[in-house]
Amino acid sequence: MEKIHNIIIFVKSHRTGPIAIAVYFALIKLLIHLFTNGQYGYFRDELYFLESSEHLNWGYVDFPPLVALITKFTTTLLGTSLPAIRFLPAVAGALKVLSTGLIVKEFGGGRFAVALACLSVLIAPIYLGMDTVLTTNAFEPVFWIGTVYFIILAVNHSEPRFWLGAGVLAGLGIINKYLTLLFILGIFIGFLLTKERRFLSDRRFMAAGLIAFLIALPNIIWQYQHNWPMIEVMQNVAATGKNVMLSPLDFVISQIMILHPFTAPVWVAGLWFFFFHEQGKRYRMFGIAYMVILGVMLVTNSKVYYIQAYYPMLFAGGAVFWDKLWQGKHYTKWLKSTYLAILVIGGAALAPMMLPVLSVDDFLSYQHALGIETPKTEVGHVGPLPQWYGDMFGWSEMVETVAKVYNNLPPQERAKAAIAAVNYGEAGAIDFFGPGYGIPKAISGHQNYYLWGPRNYTGDVIILLGFPFELANQKCGGVEEAGKVGHPYAMAEEHYTIFICRDYALQENWPEWKHWN
């Protein structure tokens, strides 16, 4: 009884402390997504990951293996509904908020600093969007910020075991998204260029690196065995000009927008904190790491959101900066409350841009009223909705149309007909919704679908989705128009004519289908 009494006293005395505040914000974050993540439809990448989870492997053409494993774990326990597959991304978002608060505490920040940092992460449009759907982007910040948190614990408390935790999270980060390698490089250079380089010779620091390497090793071997497909994908993306070209200034402006303009004073102050603030100088390696990552992304014309996983660190540092600047001044109490209120109101105002809380018609009206558009990341993203939303529409309707085409075939043709999609979104939709219509799995040359091959299809009859007539007419013995696909809210590329291709040597010509881009 005495132990229980002591626990109750401890909880009561800490329920308004910094950690408790971080927990409260994390719970709010979780609830926001649990109440909204069933809106609209399945995102293009979610359909791809659902099918990939049925082909578990140590690697895939265009992403590491962890997200497929997470998807398999989720669908086995919770099913394949939208709320089910989006549950763990919501949890990851909550952990991101919590980790930010814990880092603030390690930096010496108080209750206001924790609230400011956590609220900044909570309202950032990019995080509202990323934590809504099942992608690698939802989990990436957890591994980056978790790694940083363990590094801070190791530095602050001279506790070697924390390095091992950093190694585990860094390794998991690599097999979640290869961009983590750039994060690790940035952290390494940050240590190298500061007095904290003394840790580089510590055997536990090196053990952390070894742990990360061992976790990533099976995937490295897989990539090697398949002739480094991810590198080929990156080269093809660069060669075809897929991504929107931005000047360095436009890239930085886009950062301000995706993180919310009202939070800019926080993360910009975070850079000042790491480089110039007396309390933050010992963590200068994290400021250097950001500059390294940013520099590489500017040079390589990366998408504007690729650096999103690092900003909770800057929010943490900036929140401590403002907390210390306003500490002890008689006028700052109302100033702190006012700024937090502005963030709440501003965050709510921009939330519908990335969080599906409005009907589509209401969203379009709201977007027009605000006069704000979501930054475009790829040249080919054209449609009435931002690509983030547009890729959630039209999939089930497409499959229904394909099923009609399939069932209209003569029985002898239907028995051997293949359904071929030009990209993994269409193929994933066929594989996910198709069983409900009694149609077979799709084939595609796009990304990992190419490695899954043409199955046992001969090519005598192929239903073509998204292929231009000129190509089909050139390759097939005969081509017949069979239907049209389109949805008013879908992206432009998902409006096309369905063709039936006959007398094509599919097995012999499968290498021509390879499309890694």
C-alpha cells in the first residue's frame, strides 16, 4: 500500500511537469489522427505496400524492407481497413511529439519550452499529412529523433549504454528509408567538426555504428545481389527530371510553408541555439548535421519534404532559446500564452491542407478562400486536388471498370487473361480490390512488381491499364479499346483508355517491361 501511495504522490506532483506536458501533446496528436485517418480512400503507396507485405523479403527495388514488415504486422493483427493500416503511423506521430518534448527537457527547457516545441510539431502541416497515411515518411522522424535523443543522453550523462540504443534506432532507420544514411553522415560530420569528436574514438560509439550496420546488412546484401536497384531508381529519377526544380530560396520558402509559417521563429531560433547560444553550443554537432543534410538536398534537387524528419530537433532547440530569452521577465507570461494561442489558431486554419477533415468540395472551396496551394514535388502531379489527396481517389472505381472488361471477355480468353498496369498504384489497386470482383492479380514492370514477374501468363490476352495506344499497337498482335477509367478527383495520369492486347510474347519480352523510376 505504501508503494501505491508513493506512486500516486509522484503522479500528482508531476502531472503538470515537462514530461507530462509532452505526454499530453502526444495523446492529442494520436487522437487527431485516430479520428481523421479513415477519410477519403487508400493512398497510392499504401496499396503498393499492402501487396509488398505479401512478398516479404530483405529488400525491394525502391524502398527498404521495414515498412512491408510493419504492414504485414498491422494487417495480421488489425486487418486491412484504412483506420487499421493507419494506426501505427498515428502512433509514430505521437512518439515524434513525445520525443521532441524529451529532447527539450534534456536541453534544459522548462514547461513552456516543452509546450512550444511539441505544439510546433503538432501543427506542422507536413506532419499532419505524413502521419495520416502508411508510408516510410511517417516512421522516419521517430528513428532520427530517437537516435538523436539517445545520443544526447549519452553525451549529457556519460552513460555508454545509450550509444547502443542510438545504434539500434539508426539501423532501423536505414531499413525504413535510405535517407537515414544522409542523416548519419550529417551527425558524423557534426561530431567531427566539434569538440565532441572525442566520442568518435569511444569503443561504444563504434559499437553503435556496428549495430546499425548489422541491422542494415541483410538489406545491403539484397541490394548487392540485385545489382543495386535503388541506385538505378535514383539515377533514373535524376535523368528524367521527375522532381520539381527549385532554387535554394524557393526550397527554403517551401520549408517555411510545410512546417507552418507561424512556427518559423521556433525552428530558425533552433539553428541559433545550436551555433551561438551558450546553453546550446555543446550540441552544435546537431546544427552542423542539419546544414550538411540541407546542403546535400539543395545540390541534389531533393523533394522539399525529404528533410522533414530533422525539424523536431530544431523545434526543440528553438523552444529552449525562447524559453530562456523570456525567462524571468514580467511581461513574458502573456507573450508566451499569446504565441501558443496563435500557433493553435494558425495550426487549425492550415490543418485541412494536409489532414482530411473536410469533404472534397468543402476542401476545394476552403483552399480557394485561403489562396494557398500545397507545394508541388513532382512535375507530373496534375489534378484538381493536391497530389497528397488526389492519389486517394479513383482506385476502387478503376478496379470495378476493369472487372467489367475482364468479365466481358469470352470464357476461353478470360481463363488466360492477364491484367497489366503501367504503375504500382494501379497494380496495387487491382491486387487489393480485385479479389472482391473475382479478377486475378496484376502484373507490372514498375518498381518491385518487375521482380515479381509475369506470373504464368502467356500474353495471349492482356488487359492494359495506363499504356498509350501507340505502344500497344506497336507491340501487340492486335489491340482493342475496351473502356475508359477516370475519377473527377484523381490525378490526370489516372484518366486513360483500357486496351485489350492480343498475341504478345509476354514471357520472352518481360525484360522490356522493366520500369524503375
